[in-house]
Amino acid sequence: MLISSGCVSTDQRATAAAETKGRSQAAVIIPDLPVECRAKMPRAYPSVKEKPRNTQLRWEFIADGEDSKNDRCAGFYDAVKSRLGAR
């Protein structure tokens, strides 16, 4: 009876060691962020026929919003990637 309980504890320790080793070797692989998420929106410059200031302000406002969205997306993704220790 002592022999069988000794084997069980050895088996349990071996199983626990194998699980620990497997968890440490298992990596979370997250694909790289798509380029579109980091890309900045190009600014549009007014043509001669348009009111330059109004057109420029509109495009700057839209572009700033797009850039802010992309920065938030990239920041969140980078935080998740570093928190999970992904390679």
C-alpha cells in the first residue's frame, strides 16, 4: 500500500510538472495589427474653385478624428499584446 501511494504522488508530481512546463512554453501568438489601423488619413487641400478655408477645416477635422481612432486602436492592441506576452 505504501508503494502504490508513492507511485501516485510521483505521477501527480510528474503531471503537475508537465502541465507547468507546457504552460510556460505555450505562447500567445497575436497577429500583427493591420497597416490600415496605424495609417494616417491624408489631408485634402482645396482646389481653386472651392472656398479654401472651409474645405481645409472640414478635412482637418475628419482627419484628426480618423488619426485619433487609429491611435486608440493601436494603443489598445499594443497593450493587449504586451499584457499577454505575445511574440
